[in-house]
Amino acid sequence: MTIYDVAALAGVSISTVSQTLNRPDRVNATTRGRVLEAIEQLGYVPSATAATQARGGVGRVGVLAPFSSYDSYRRRLMGVLTGSGASTRDIVVYDNESAAASEAPLLRTLPVSGRLDGLLIMGLPVDDELAAHLTRRRLPTVLIDSGRPEFSSVNIDDEEGGAIAARHLLARGHTCFAFVQEPQESFAFVSQGQRRNIGFLAEMTRAGLGEDRVHTVLASNDIAGGRKALHDVLSRTPMPTAVFAHHDVLAAGVLLECRSQGVRVPDELAIVGFDDADIAEASGLTTVRQHFEESGRIGVRLLDGRLADASTPVQRIVLGLELVARDTT
């Protein structure tokens, strides 16, 4: 099969097929979908891909994550780079703005273009169609901060993380809480924040408290969102005496606004974050620590294993969490 066959089946020019493979952002979604469907139907492999397969690879590994949305993925990338220190492969970084129900165009076209030997996907949901696509293309893929049965993965137990925060606050005598998280863009998957909330609520139930004792407050994914969330928290009846935030940036925003409004922390309001990012240590924030760099190092090691031997069994690594108690509780 040639690029001309793909173009004919999709009803487009060969230049459109080329753009779909190389610059998918320049092709409208409907046309791009027709081209990708034709590629899949025909089993088309670009000539450059066939050549590189014969040579045994192109010497590049892709890392795809919402880098511009969360600093935590930068830290995971540092682990990937550290773990790749002895490798001669280049690391190619792709930014995906945020998780969504349907796959981003880049995510579908990367395996088709044949310009990568392997792929690390961090923090993005992989649906059935995309998983089948990656499998058909035989692109070694490892997931970090997400999971699928077809691929090796490195994760934490987000529900247990929520439970850890709950147990810490319950031990300090709190009985009314707020959980601050960013809005969910799509309900086609369960986000990390939702899972942490589930674990938090489950621990409340085990302690004999109803879910009405936990108020969920939605906030934009930044310091300003955390600051604004405090006003919502203070307006609730009964007013929460403790806040658990989906991640440290939101928690830090709550803390800053407490200082601005004269709310005494932790005497009037305790605050717990999640991640143990740099901002948590700098602000004296109690948080649940996860090991970002380690997840990156392990992820690239798993990918190296798949690149060396495609028959390597799927592995699922779950990293531990720990509470770091500081000034806010």
C-alpha cells in the first residue's frame, strides 16, 4: 500500500495525508479522522517507517504528558531523563494541555508516523480505540499515572492517598471538611482528584461520619483558584475546620487567602495538600507525598525492557505514599 492508496480511500490529496502524519494540528478533525481510518483499514506503513524498522529503530522515545497544566509532570520527566542517562536514545517531549475523554490528535498520529521507538504516556486517559491502535502499531508503550491492562504502568493508589489525608485530620479531631479540586472536564474517565475524594469519603464513612460532612469545592487549577475556594469554604454551614486539596498548588492558594483574610491556620482551619511539591515545603504545608522522579525512572526502565524484548510481561508498579506533617495541621 502507498500514500496514494490512503489518499484515494480517504478522498483527500496526498499532501493532506502527509500533513496528517507530520503536522496533525493543521488538518481539521473530520478530515484527519478519515485519513487515520484509511491508514488503519489499509494497514499503511510510511516508507520511512519501514526503513527505520529494518534498521532497528530511530533512536528516539516520546514522552507525552500535560506538562503545561501540572508541574508534577516536569518532575516525572526529570526522573525519565535520569533513568535514561546510560541510553543513546533521544527523549522527545510532547505537551498535551489536559486530560479529555477523546484522544488528542497527536496521540493518535505519533505511532503512525513511525518516528519513535517507544512512548511514555503520563497522566492521560487511554481509551479502547487508542489502546487498540497502539497495540496494532506495535509501538512499545508504558503508562505513568494512568493505566490499561495492555500496557505496563507506574501508579500510586490515589484512593489510599485520600484515606491517608482523612486519617491524619480525623486524628486531630476534625469532623467537618472541604475537599477542593479542579472541575472535571469529562466524566468518561475518573480523574486522580476524584479518586482521592473517594478515598477521603470512604475513610469518613469508616469513622462513622456521613458524606454530608465533606463539602466539595470546585476551583480553577491554580493559586487564584485555591484563594477563591476559601470564600466558598467559609460560607458553608457548618463551616469546615479542615481542607483537603487535590494538589499542593490549590492548597497553597487556600493558605495564602487564609493569611490575607486573617484566618488562623491550623487553629481555625487546617489544610492538607497532595504531592509534596516544592511549594508545599516552602509554605510549610502538610501534604501527602508521592515520588514523582521515581515514577519517571521506573517508567523508562519498563519501556527499555519492552524495547529490548517485546515479549516482556506487562508489569504494574504501585508506588507508596506518605504523609508529611508540617505547620498547616
